[in-house]
Amino acid sequence: MTIDQLSNLIKDPNIFGYLIVRPFGLILLSLYNFVHNYGLAVILFALIVKLCCVPLAIKGKKSMLAMTALNAEMQQLQKKYANNRAKLNEEIQALYERRGVSPMSGCLPQFIPLPIMMGLYYAVQQPLQYIVGLSSEVIKLAQLVGLDNLAGANYTVQIVIAEKLNAFKDAAGNFAPDVLKCLADGESIFPMDFNFFGLNLADTPSIKHPGLIWIIPILSCLTAYLSSYIMQKMQNMPKGNDAAANQMKMMTMLMPLMSLYFAFILPGAIGIYWIFNNVFTCVQEIILTKTLRGKQEAKQAAEAARIEAEKQAKREAHKAAQKQQSQNAKNKKGDK
């Protein structure tokens, strides 16, 4: 690899890099310094992101449960306006407005992990810039480890540099003076260990070269299927809604395949993030559904009891009025 090729790969961050990737890199750096384990830092990062998104997840789950509660009325409208699509859409929108339901609000939490995964990808792919916080010093470090050792690295060149630099650390785990000379004043660097239970999370699994790291794509696929399956079960779709059921089944099959594909083209650290994001999603889905559905059913039961009490009161009032009317009629006859 030449200096020009290296310079084309190592560029100053753009707006996305400054606003998203660098903050993610700082979070990963803090977690790595805390637990001293790269894989565990990524797992804790996934947990923190999931916890931060809980308010949005609650809002989305409430919307989805509210939509499920409207299925019976939706089916009646579909039967009633089967031959009038425009009127059906109008009535459905009116139903949403009456019940205060937004069909799109439940989709937002499902799209949040995508930009997060992109930001994490760049932080993992370019650790010297986004985690350590270096800039032009990366080229000097590349020259130190030898440009010949970077041949074919391309977009993972910073990962390779970070790994090669570990050869310059002493028994105490500190870098040799040659490494420190490459840094500008005020800059610092530390050895990065990408190993996690025998897996190098800086490596990208290859479909052509089977190995232990294949466990990451496999678990990514399995946990994605489990996540989709649990979400489908928690939806509790009523019988007769074949279109929605088929759509859920399609997502249950599509998401695992997408997870498998991406886990084979991205560094292992991204796969670890996706695996534990799926696991945390399963736990969150079960807890939120049971909690919110229980509250919803209690609220519906209370509302049904209130309506029944009002009806009973009206019936009692009607009976009392009839009894009073009958008594008044008897009194009139007695007076005569």
C-alpha cells in the first residue's frame, strides 16, 4: 500500500462522523477502559442504547397494542366498504382519529438501530480516528508498522494498524517510544485488544473460509429469528387478518437472512452488537407487552364495568320510573 492510497482511506470526519460516530467512539472508549474487554464493551454499548430507547419503545408498543385492539372494528369496516376503497381509507383514518391511534408511531423504534449500527460500524472500522481520536498521526503510525504489512487492508486498514502496533508494546503493556514519537503534542494512544473468547472482533467472517468466527453470523441469524418470532407472538394477531399475518411471517424470515448477510460482510464487533441487540429486544418485548397489555386489559375491563354500571343504573331508573308511573295510575283510580 502506498502513502497516496493510505491518504485516500484516512480522511477527516464528515458531519455524520463528528455528530454520531465520534460520540459512539468515546462511549466505546469509556466502556473499554472500564471493563478492559472489547467484546464486553460492545455488549454494554448495545445495552445502553437499548435502555436509552425504552421511552420510544414504550410509545411504539402502546401504539401497536392500540392497533391490535382496533382489529375487530377494522374487519367490520373492510366488509362494509369492500367495494369502495376510498371510503374504506376515509373511515379507517376517522377510526384512528377517534381512538387517538397513529399507525406509524410503532415503526420508529424498529428503525433506530440502523443508524446506530452504521455509526458503530465506522467507529469499529476506524478505531484510531473515532475511538482513540487521532487524525494525521495515523499515517505516521502506518509507516511505523510498515506499509507492506497493510497490503489489501483497504477500509479495515486502521484495524490492521491497531493490531500491528501491539508488537511495539512492552511487558507492562505500554507502547515503545517509537510509537509515541508519531503522536502530536497532547495526543495519546493505548494498545487495543480485539479478542473476545478466542474471537478476533476486528476480523470480518468470510463465507469462503470457515472458522470459529462463523459463530457470530450464525448467532446473529438465530437471535434475529427469535426476536422476530417473539414479536409476532406478542402481537397476538386475531384470526381472519391474513394480510397482517402473512406480513409478519415474511418479516420473521427476512430479518434473520438480512442479519446473516450483514454479519458476513461486517467486522465481528458489529455482529456481536447485533446479537445482543436482538437478545435485549426479546427481553424488552416480553416485559413491555405483558406490562402494557395487562394495563390495557385492566383499563378496558374498568371501562366495560363503568359502561355496564351506567346501563344498569339506567335500567334501574327506568324500572323505578315505570313503577312510579304504575303507582300513580293506581292512586288516580283510587281517588275516583
